[in-house]
Amino acid sequence: MSEHEHANNSEDAAVSDLKDESAGIGETSGHPVAGERPEQVFEYARAPESRSVVHLRSSYGLFIDGAFVEPVDAKSYKTENPATEEVLAEIAAAGVEDVDRAVQAAGRAQKMVWGPMPGAERAKYLFRIARIMQERSRELAVLESLDNGKPIRESRDVDVPLAAAHFFYYAGWADKLDYAGFGPNPAPIGVAGQVIPWNFPLMMAAWKLAPALAAGNTCVLKPASTTPLSALLLAEIIQQADLPPGVVNVITGAGSLAGAALVAHPGVDKVAFTGSTEVGKDLQRALAGTGKHLTLELGGKAANIVFEDAPLDQAIEGIVNGIFFNQGEVCCAGSRLLVQESIADIVVERLKRRLATLRVGDPLDKNTDLGAINNPAQLDKIRELAAAGEAEGAIRWSPSCTLPSKGYWFAPTVFTNVSPAHRIAQEEIFGPVLSVLTFRTPEEAVAKANNTVYGLSAGV
Ligand code: NDP
């Protein structure tokens, strides 16, 4: 099929043409394996989701005290579609004064309105937000794919429904906190300062906001610079749900300025952060001794272990979902595959055959499996680590696929011949790159899986 023909203008496409030279690892993608029936090849008609459901504004302000307002010093930046490099909108860049305004508003709302409100009343607002999210789910999904680059199938079937489900779930808790194991009359902490990344922008916002609100806290949320739009649409939904002013505030802008000012603000009682391990460590240092509560959800380098008695077809699907879902931009992505030596060749061969069927391209096309990498800095990081993998002696393979000429793209990539000391076995790549290692005994598998500084997740 045409999408799988060799032709490309990016350095990554050149990789598509690399034939696997590792002995016994089977054919490259797309070719039948000796003794098996040739695979059927399907043509796909384009099935793009319409953009017309999204009404982008040319510019967006900060959401403070229930209203969209301009930042004090009128600074802004542009957010773009990573699949096309098209500018989507001008976004307000909050400064220290804006952060202060948002935290003050959250503090007032917490003391005067939201904290004293009975849980059953708070629950009604959360149910309302969840219902409006469901009503506007198509709009949220298209906007998320436009701003993040992820396939519409994932934003439509995963991000948006799970975000709404999260509000429903915590709405159910709001009037049951006395029975949640915190003792009678558990008290809210106060104002939560919440900083989130770009890989699941709406879902991360829901994960942060819903539980904090259910428990009577108010929030100042800072989305990632490259994916502010779904959080701003959520702010509109929050307005539509008539949430009292100041209960949720959304400030956009640079992490190093607005994010840092938010976590350092004395009016913030609790900081919740999801993102890179480096920034997480900085926050831990900055908040040590301040008495502020801190929750961190950082990086990972998960191992998926496949033993020789595993059902291979299911294992292959697990491996593919583990690392290629959301372009591998997942903290718990299964970026290391540990496969028992006796079945390594067959697993790698079947994996390659499966990867040859993945469709990379337009995130709004409902057939797309892999969309764009979220931002150019992340693409550079993936390229750098993939180059390091080759330089250190691992064998790089990608299926033949045509990457779009504009935007930020990286073909799905598998490294074999990986040793545990390689950078691609140690560092979080946060992209569609799988490092395959082998083992002989269960003890060796466990030792290799644990040979990491991360501890986030793993699978067998
Ligand atoms: P960062 O940790 O830099 O960013 C996450 C969030 O923190 C963003 O909102 C960012 O704002 C903000 N931020 C950045 N610096 C500060 C600061 N000093 N004080 C307060 N907030 C700050 O992650 P990146 O987006 O740069 O991604 C880099 C790496 O992080 C990835 O390669 C991956 O390894 C990891 N990552 C992990 C995620 C996870 O789910 N565990 C999610 C995303 C990334 P801004 O966007 O403006 O910089």
C-alpha cells in the first residue's frame, strides 16, 4: 500500500530502508515469511474527522476568578499543530502577578465558598462538568488531537471518555469522604497548584482537578506550554457548569516562569506535578522544608517480560500497545522488551510484521495508529537517543512508511542487540522506540528488569 512505500525526506525515513542484519531475526516487514501464506494487504480510504466541530479563537486569555482575562503584561505565545506546524492560536503567557491573582482567587473561593460547601453540593458541580464533557466530547477530542498530535481514535476513545469518567467517579466520592479512611470530617488542604505535561493534556487536567475539587480544595492549573487548548476548553466547560468563580483557575505560560511562580507561591498549600524527573527533583528541592504538600508523577523505563510459554499473538499486541500507544509518549510505556532467548527470533519477526501494518500520519484520520510527536524539542530528544543506540552498537529497524513532509514525525522503531548498559536501555526516550533485550532464566529477567533508576511500572 502506498503509505508503506519507501520514500521520505526526513532522516528517520532513511532508517526505514535499513534491513535488519541481526542473524536469524527474520524478514523485514511486508514480505511473506517462507512457508506461510502471503499476507493480505488492505487499501484504506482516508477517513478524516471533521475539524469544523472546533471553534478555535484567535487568542485565549487566562482563566482567573471565573473569567477569561488578559495577562497583566499582555505577553503571549503561539500554540501549533505538531502534525502540520500550523499556528492554532495565540495563548496568554502568565507572569508572576497573574499567578498571584489566580492563587488569591483560589484562596478566597476555598475559604468562602467551596471549602464550607457540603460534599453533596460539590458533587452536583462535578457531575455537571462530567456531563458537559460528554456532550462536548467530539469537540474536545478533535481539539486534543489538533494541539497534541495524537490519533483521533485515541483522543476520542481514551482521553476524553476517561477524563469525563474521572469527574463522574470523584463526584461520587464528594459526599462520602467521611468513610474514605481519613477519619470523620476530613478537612480539605486548601489551594492546590497543579502542573501538568503535554502527553495526555485533558486527562491529566481531570486527574488533577477532580479529586482535589471533590475533597473541597480549589485549584490553579498550569497546562504544558505546547498543549494548552483542551485545558482552556475545560475552563469554558467549568464556566458553563456555573462553578463558583475562583474554584478552578487555569494559567497558561512557561513552566520556568508561571509554573515556578505557582509552586513557589505562599498561598499554595499543595503542589501536584506530573512531568519530567528533572523538574520533579527541582520541585522537591524547592519545596523541602516549606510545609507544602507535594505529589510527583515522573518518568519511567518500563520492562515488559515475555517468557517462552507466552501466547505470542497476545504478547505481540501487548508489546505494540505498550510502546506505540500515544507515540510512546507515556510515562509507563513498555519501552524495554525483555524476551526469553529461546523465542526471541520469532517474537521479533512477528513484531516487525505487526509494525508493518501500523499507519503513521494525519492524527485526524480515524485509521491512524501513530500521530505526530508533540513538539520539536521532544523530536530532537528521540532522534538523539536513537542515534546513540546505533552508535553504541544496537541494531535499528523501522517499517517502511512515508512520514508527512511538515510537522514532527518519527517512524516506529525497534532496536535489537541492545545491552543493559546502552543509553536506549537506561534513559526514558518518550517516543515510539522499543529496546529489545533477551534473558535465559526468570532470575536474569528480574535482575535485568530491575536494572533501572525508575520504578514506575512493569509487565509480564
Ligand atoms: P517538563 O517536566 O519540563 O514539563 C512538565 C510541566 O512542568 C509543564 O507544564 C512545564 O511547563 C512545567 N515546568 C517546566 N519547568 C518547570 C519549573 N521549573 N517549575 C514548574 N513547572 C515547570 O517535561 P517536558 O514537557 O519538557 O518533557 C520532558 C520529559 O519529561 C519527557 O521527555 C519525558 O521524559 C518526561 N515527561 C514525563 C511525563 C509523564 O507523564 N511522567 C509527561 C511528559 C514528559 P512548560 O510546558 O511550559 O515547559
